[in-house]
Amino acid sequence: MVYIGSWDGYVYALNALTGKEIWRFHTWRFDAEIGIVATPVVANGIVYIGSQGIASFYAINASTGKEVWKGVFLWCVLPLL
């Protein structure tokens, strides 16, 4: 699978061979001008990604697209991995 963050506030999991969408995960967005500009990191079956909407950091199950946990940071999202 290929994982991408998008300006529309979604994280997408795509089939690497066909490009077909497997799942999508919606992150919270402050407004339509804020999306995901970070590159996802995948480790041990978890997709980690930061979102600009209220500076959130997500852990998403790589197979199902379900949220494992979310952290909200008041000032900024620092590189954690």
C-alpha cells in the first residue's frame, strides 16, 4: 500500500499496483485552507501523520484506516519520529 496525506484533510491508503483507494481517514481541519502537508511514516502496522488542523498528530491502523490514537498540540507538531 501507499499512504498519502492530502490538502483535503484526508489520509489515503492506495493499492500500490492499481492506485485504487483502500481506505481514507479524515483529520480535523480548521478550515478549507488547511490540509495535510506532512509525509506519513509507517512502522509496525501504524501510519503516523501530522495535520495542520489544531496541530494534531495521528496514529492510524495501516490495514483498516481506523484511528489508534490522536495527540493535540497547542503550539506546534514537532518531528517525533
